[in-house]
Amino acid sequence: MSSKLIKNVFIHSVALVIAVLIIIICSGINCTTEPSFTRLVITGDLMGVIKDCSCPHGQPGGLARRKTVFDNIRKETPNAVFIDCGNLTDKNVNQELLRELLYKLQYDVICCYMCDYERLYSNKTTKLNPGDLPLLLCNYIYDKNIETLAQPLVKDDIDPSVLIISYTSQSILSGTDSTAISKDNKLLSWEDTINKYGTQSSKFNGIVVLVCNWDYNDTDMLTVPPTIIQDWKGLDVIIIGGSGFIEPEVKRENGVITVYPGIYGEYVLILDIWSENGKDISKFEWEVIPTETVMPDSTFEVLIGN
């Protein structure tokens, strides 16, 4: 056998051994290079309009159409995270019916305004308790009865895991400029909210999402703060509810992915995010679905009535 042939046999043997070793190693660990994927589904500004509405300040498609959109998304991505940004209610709406419909929509998080909370649970005859809806009220200081609602949501059954923190501006209150909700409850300021949850967000091994409802008449909160990356270490996404952009938009602003769901509840906004290391966002895409373009869910139509 020639030396050249011996050399070729040796090279092929080494290559075969390496390939076998790679197969053995990869059978015990995850060698995939596919980035992890999470879908956030975001709504806001229902303003108590349950039915189809041609009015300029409310959900033109109605909650029956939103239910259809949600069902379609869940068929495609069962692990999607559903978030509502608040401004859900109106003082003239049937709050008990609204609670039932919201419950059936199966949100993961509802970052309600203070007035939403008061209206949804002011009726003591309600069939649902506060804990039956996934309300997230992180910058509220509570009495002992509702203290657990102040805890951020951790979704660790998806990859990457997601931490959601909420903040409601002090200027969005039910008819008063006071920070007091009741004799026992009040709102934390932006700075105090950062101090309370900043360490948790910086240490979280996953995607950190901050949902903010602030009043754009407040000159201190007109835009995403330029120091937000320094203030909220580890923050990846900020979702702006309230009276912000009329049309939905997603863009990078001051170093974070900033989501404006739009107002009047016309759209369901979908934000798809990919992470190569399970902690930082390496890619994102977004789209919106106008609710009035889909057929209403028949079960919701029966509940809502004429």
C-alpha cells in the first residue's frame, strides 16, 4: 500500500471518528443553532365598547371579532403571550358582562388603569373576583387584600422566558390628580417603580417587557425616557398604552424595542421576537390585524346580544 493511500485512509478515519464524536456529544446536549422564539399579542384602549362600533372612540370591531383573532393566533402559536394595555372600561358599560368577556379572552396580563380596576370590581355582586382576571398592577401599593396583584408576571413555560412589569402614570386616575387610590392604596412614582423592580429585571434570564400607561399630557412622560436603558437594566421591550400614537407602530427608541399599539382598540398587534442566547433579542418583526376585517365569534355574539 502506497504512503499516499495510507495517508488518505488515515484522514478519512479521523474524519469519521470526529463525526461519530459529534453525534455522541449532540445526543446529550442541544446543538441546535435555531434561535428561540416568542410571540407577544398586544391590545389596548377598548374604552368599554363591547359591540361593533362606528363611533370614533372605541373598538370598531367589537370583542366578538377580537375573540376570533385570538383563536386564530392560538391555533398558529399556542404559546403566544396575550397582553392588554388598559383603558378597558367606560362608566356606562355593563361591567359584569365585560368581566366575563375579558375572562373568556384568556389574557396572560391585563395592565389596567386604576379606573378600570375600580369599575370592574366596584360591584360586589360580581361572579368574578379580582384574581380571576390576570390584572397586573406593579406600581400600586395595596392593602393586604390585593397585594398579590402587584407582583410582575413571569412566563417561564416558554422559550425565552418573559418577565412583564407594569407602570401606570400618576396622572391617569379616575377624576382626580391625587396619587391616592383609596385610604389604603396609592401609586408608586416612576423612580420608585424603577427602584422596586430594577434589580429583578437586570437579573432576569429572559426577555424583560415593561408595559406603561402614561398620560401624554404629562410633560415629564411625553416620550420614552432617554436614560431608560440605564434605569431599567436588562429591559428589552417597552409597550406604551395611553394616549400615544393613534396608529400602531414598533421601532427601536432609546435602545429598546418600543411598541405603540394604537388607540381606540382598532387593532391586534403581534410582536414576534427571536433570541439566540435566550436573554437578548436578536431579531423582531411585527404586524397588525384590524379587528373589523374578521368574522365575529358566534359564542361572543350570543353573550353580547343586540
